[in-house]
Amino acid sequence: MAAAAYAPHPRNHAMAEMNVTPLVDVMLVLLVIFMITAPAITRALPMNLPQPGPETRPAPPAQMHLRVGSTGAFVLDGRPLNADELRSALADAARLKPDAVLHVAAAQDTEYQGFATALEAAQGSGIENIALDE
């Protein structure tokens, strides 16, 4: 109040300027915090991490190829078969190699029924991995 009495122009209205003192105080506190924590963050911590062992890849699964001809004939790995022989051959293969991949392909002009018979025989035999090829 005493200072206001000695001011050349007393102010009766609100100040339009922003008070930057609290902003500077906050910025200085943040600067000090970052200066203290930065060396702690960049310092390496001693750790005993596990080392990778020799790379061992599992053997790839066996591959079988089934081709459905345009006349409805089936060829399994080069052997021509009829529908009944195909079912028994796929069941034997599923027992011997349960993780085998069966690639089924059909000729361009194959009827859908022949292709569906091949897929049904493959699924009914217990083969779980069936790939469709062109």
C-alpha cells in the first residue's frame, strides 16, 4: 500500500501481462530433476543375460503331393490311385508321418467333385496339414 502511494500512476485496473516467475521456477526445478536423473538413466547396469546356444532348426515336415486329374484320377507322389486306394494310402501316411504336409493340386478342367473327394479323403485319414496348390 505504501508503495502504491509513491507510484507515479496508481493502477486501478487489472494487469494485462503474464507473470512468468512461477513458470521460470517450474522450469528450473524440471531442469535440476533432469540433470540429476539423466546420468542414472544412461549408465549401464551389469546384468548376466542368457547367451544364445547353437541354432538348431527342427527338420521340415514330410511333403506329400496329391494331384487330381481332369478325369477324376488321383496321383499321390507319382502313384496313380482310385478313390478307395487313396483313402487307405492317406490313412497309412497319416499313421507313419503324422506331421506331414499334403499338397493338393487339381488340373485346370477338373470337376469339383473329384477335388472334393480328394479333400474329404485327406481329412478323413487324419492328416491335419493340408495345403492347396494350383
